[in-house]
Amino acid sequence: MSKRPLVPSFLQKIDDKLLRNKPGAWASRAHLVLYFAAAFALLLFVFCYAAFFDAKQYSNIGSWNVFTGLIAFVGFVFWLIYLLRFNVFKRYGNWSAMDGLRDFALYFISIGAMVAVCFIPSAVETMRANQQFGNEEIVKDINELNINACRLEYKILPLEWRADTTRIVNNKYVPAPGDEVVSDTATVVTPIKVAPETISYATVIDTSELRSKLASADSLLKINDSLYVFYECPNYRFVSSYSADDYSAVKMFSSADIYNNTIKNFKKPDRTALMKRMLELQTKYAANSPYYYGEYNTIDENDNYETRINKTYDLTRIGNGIDNAVRKKQAWITAWPIYLRVFYYIALLLTMLVFIFRHSTVKTFFLSVLAAVLLAILTGLLMVVSHGDEVTALSFMIVYYVVFAILGLSIFKTDIRKAIQGIGLNLFLFSTPFVPLIFVALNEARKYNFYPDKVYEERDPAQTAYYFLIAEIVGSVILVILIQPLFKKLYRKWYSAPEE
């Protein structure tokens, strides 16, 4: 039994047993790849856990991804070196009815393990951020920062709300008499603290814009069915973070909330206690930056109230720290479908390339790559010359796939190994999992080209995404089903035939 460095004895026994009884499975080295990938993943997890100790600081996850990607690539190259040393298929060894599917699965598992390692830094960064900051904790601190800043700087805050008189028309692009200027006047009295306004000018919007304006209004006065006065509260939110309260039971206060809860019935605060608390929150959230903030925080006499408050309490760095923490916390919540697709397609593409290389000649493999590149260039040129659209490009892809299939299937009718048939077979296999996606994309593109206005109004993005997901799954299932009974037999017949 051979001795491998850094490999435990039980794994060496498994390796020896596979070599004696399952040489095809042994050649994939999947058992060794999984072991070394798991060992490296554990080591990487420890380093990342120690490195990502402060979630409020700016992320350098890009550097970590490059580092782990390079390590994974080196591991992939070493795996290929050992994989290509022994090939049961090309040595006409014994093979069973499911060897093709088994080899494809082992290649996918091995490559998938190496690709999965690259996602560990991002996953650990998100885990550490969630350990350090809770969802409700961040939102409560944002509200406290804004309220404390308003209480401390009440004397410089603007207290009057801006009034926007709005006239509602059926279609604002069709002018009607009186739309530009409202001739009648009315005195507006509202329950909020605001100076009376005399209406002499109206912003014109149509009924389709009214709903969103009603939803975002701080306060409003409805004069009649076609005339509203919308009131906009001065900005009292000096710190905020987009989506910070998406997964929190506690919500961020709007400026109107802060006005009604704090400013409307203002009471003189204990400045010493509030200043101490602001320093605590600054220490908790302020992010270090490569930029110099000393000069930036120098207050100028021309600064408006927002700038003065931001500089006084260093709220820019605090806001940046909160943004950094929120982005890290929510990275996998919002982006996990993207991560999953990146993992799957990288693993799938590399697996198909390895499988094709293992079952084809070196010359035919690289001729297949060259043919694919030339077809892409030729198609691009044709699209430019003919001013083709998305439908044309997708139609070309379907035609190419039919040609690849015909060339590949013609191997059953020939007794000579022809390079053109090998190229067709390679591209036939490589294109198969994407055919359902092409048909779904073509259907969507045709509907949009023929009925652009209708599709724009009726298209449901969630339903479209669901159709594409189904197409992805169907394409992968078709590939798995055809690997053994079709592609493996075609490769066997083609490779074993005498060259032309």
C-alpha cells in the first residue's frame, strides 16, 4: 500500500481498496480531494474568523476571494495532473453500465469541493457580523443617534415643514386650463406645527403618481378630489442605512416620527449624559477610513444644520460603519441565489470540460474550443451587419445545437473516427444543459418584440425568474439522463474507431 504524506491511514486504506477494485473511481481522486478541501476549509475558516473581528470596518472580501481563488486554482491544476496520469476509458479498461455517470458525478464533486472553498471568507464575514450586531440593535441605535442629535442641537434645527400644493389630473401631459396656476386661494390649517400657507401655485401630477406620493407623504391636507397639499418634514435623520430594518421588528424612525416624538414637545436634555452616550455609539460604530477626516470635521460658518451636526458628532464615519455592518449581515440573505448559481455553473462548466477532455483526443478537444470561439465571433459579426436582436442571436444558438446534435449522432453510422464528428459531439454535450434556458429566453424575447407595451405592463418578474429556474433544473436533469446511455456510448464508439 502506497504511503501518501498528510493522509491518515484510514484514507490510505480506502485509496488502496479503490485502486484494486474500482480503478475508474480511484483515478478521480475524489476521496483525496474531499479530504484536502475539508482540511483547507477548516484552516481558512479559523483564519477568517480571527481576521473579521470588527464588522463595522470596510470589507476587504475581494482580496480574500482572490487569495482563495488562486489556492483553489492551484489545487485544481494538481488534481488535473494526477487525474490525467491514468485513464481507464482511453486504455480500453473494463467499464460498467453506469461508469460514465459515476465519473461525471465524481468530477463534479471534486471540482465543486474546490469551488465551494472560495465562498468561505464571505460566509464567515456574514457570520461574524451577525454575531457582533443584532438586527433590532442596529435599528434602535440609529434611532437613538438621530434623536440624541436633534435634542443636542435643537437650537439650529429648522421647524417649519415645506408645503407642496399638488393638482391631480387624468393625464399631466395633456394641459388643461388652470393646470399651471390655481387662481383660487385657500388658507391651510393643519394639526402640525407649521406656518399657514396660501395656495397660489400647484405641482401637477397624474392619478398614476398619486398613490406613491400618498404613501411617502409626511403629512397632507386634502382640499378636494383634485387638490392636495403635501407637507414635507425637514430632515432629522442624520444617520440611516438602506435596508437596515428589512429584517427587524423595530423600524427606523422617519423625520416626521422624530418631529412628533421629540421636537414637537421639546424638553431640555441632560447634555452631559447625552454627549457620553453619543461617544459610546461613536466608538461602537465609527469606521476607520483611509481618508483624513480631521479637516472634514472642521465646522465652517457657512455650513447648514445637517453638515454642522454631522461634523460635530462624526456621524459620517458612524453611518459608514453601520452601512458596513448591515451589508455584511445581509450579504447572504440577498445574494445567496447568485452565489449558488456562480458555484453551480463554475463547477458544471469545469466538469463538462474535464469529462470531454477525458473522453476525447487532445487535438479534437482544442479544435472544439477553437470552433466554439470562431462561431461566437462569426455570430457577433453577423449580428452587427444584419442589426440582429436578441431573438436572432438565440435562434442562431438553437440552429448550432441542432447541427452539433446531427454531427454527434452521425457517429452511430460511421466506422471511422472523424475530427468533425468529435468536435460536434463535444459541443453537443457542452450545449445540452443550456438548451431549455435558450428556449425560455427566446420565448420571452419574442413576446417582448411582438407585444412590447403589453409585456411591459403584464410581465411578472417573479414568474419569469421561476420559468428560468425550471429551465435550469430541466437542462441539468437532461444532461444527467443522457450522460450514460447516449454521450458515453458515442464517445466509446468514436474513440475506438480507426482514424480517417
